Amino acid sequence: MKDFFKDRLPDFSKFEDFGFVKEGDVYSYKTEILDGQFDMRVEVYKDGAVKTKVVDKGTGEPYTLHLVEDAGGSFVGGVREEYGRVLSEISEKCFVSDVFRCGCARDLIKYVRDKYGCELQFLWEKFPQDAVWRRCDNGKWFAVLMKLPKTKLGLDSGEITDIIDLRIEPSKLDVLADGQRFFRGYHMNKKSWITVCLDGTVSFEEICSLLDESYELARKC
């Protein structure tokens, strides 16, 4: 069964509008699936844990066959599809991405949200840990967040790190790109994009300055 909430965190401010009811420290959502044959309950706890329960309204008994991967048949498949649809919608509308967990990445996400009103967009099903920021006015990318081994940047370490790609003036890139703190764009145009590891080698203030420049460059595209 697909984990609909992997690398996702609940945004409790959105829960009541979706239809959740707060019961103590737990948010609970109830709905019917498969043309009303089943009641489905979803509970979300303060730590982000999600529990579900499906009950056959005809018997009053819990139904679990949809959770058994080897269970086949059109009926079980129908329950599984409806169950997945509900969880997918809750994940999309009530949860936010938690892929980028280092302190710098989290601070940048807040910085961009507060200053530019932009949210990360995860565009690629094959690369669920890669995301972009686009300008709200023209849709142009001004930053890309990814996770990758440092060896991909030519460093002597297999450590997985968060990185950011940013637009930059070519003349400035030529000065900064030293292969240690600043790198020519990873998977981007190596003449006009710069890559920075979010591991403390470059200060948050320096990255924000580059990000602001990238935002302005994207306006001119």
C-alpha cells in the first residue's frame, strides 16, 4: 500500500476547512466510500501519525482486505481505489512537504514564503525529492532544491546533502565557482546557474542574497 504521507507534515491550519473535527489532541475526518457501503475514518495526531479505519456498514465490522497487497478482485480493488483517493486528497490539501529537513533548507522555505509568497512545487514523479520555486507573476523558475551525494558535485564525500540551484550573472559565476563552496549549476545551465550546498559552508545570509538576485533575474526572462 502506498504511503501517502511519506515526507509530509500536517498543516493543521487547513484541517477544519477540509472537514476534520478536533477531538482532544486528534483531528478526525469521517466520510463514506464505495457508494456508501463503507464508513471511513482518518485520524491525524499531533506528531503527524495517521491512522485509518474502514467499517462495513452492512455488518458493522472493520474491513481490512484493501490493505492486503495480494488481495485481488474488483470489489476489493474498488475499496482500495476509494480509500487511496481519500488519503491522496488529504495529503495534497492538508499536508506540506517535509523532504528538505536541514535547518538551512527549512529557513529558506520560510524566507521565500514570507518574502515572495511562493511555495515549493514538486514537478517530477520520478524525482519526488526535487522541487522548484517559480515567480508568481511569470512562472519562471528562480531556484531549485534537490538532495544528492556530494560526489555529484566533485567533492570527496558520499554524504547526501540538500543543495540549491540559483540563477546568476555569468560574470559573477566565473568569480564565485570554486568547486568547494560554489559550483556551476548541477543539472542546470553551467553558464548562468550556481549550486550551493546547504550544509553550512555558505552562510544563510549569502544564500539569501544570491536567491534575491536569482528572483530578479527570473523576472527578466
